[in-house]
Amino acid sequence: MVIHDSDFMKLAAQNMKVWDGSLQQIKAIDVGSWFNAKFASERVPTLTEVLEEAWGNARVLIELKCYGHD
């Protein structure tokens, strides 16, 4: 998953840590409505989705954060 924070409080008012959620659970979280209702369909992308979107269009800088979880 490509997300800046370790949880979804800022984006979706959900106190779930990224490492505690399954892909299905995380993909169900609305991370766009906080900004504007027209972005309610926005979801957290996987790294594969980001790389596919960026391929040939932009460079990608990946910052890894370690919170002690695999």
C-alpha cells in the first residue's frame, strides 16, 4: 500500500493501522471524501498501481518507513 501515515485517521477518521488491515479492508476505505465529496471513490493505491500509473510519465521516489512490522 502507498500511504504516508501508519493509520487512516487523517484520511478517513479510521484508527486502523496499515499493517492490521487486509488488502480488501484497506481497499474499502474512502480516502477522498475528507477533501471533497466528488473524491469519495478514491482508495489507497498499491505500489504496483502507482508504478503502472507513473511508468513513462513520472519518476518515483520510494520512501520506506519501518515501524517494526513486516
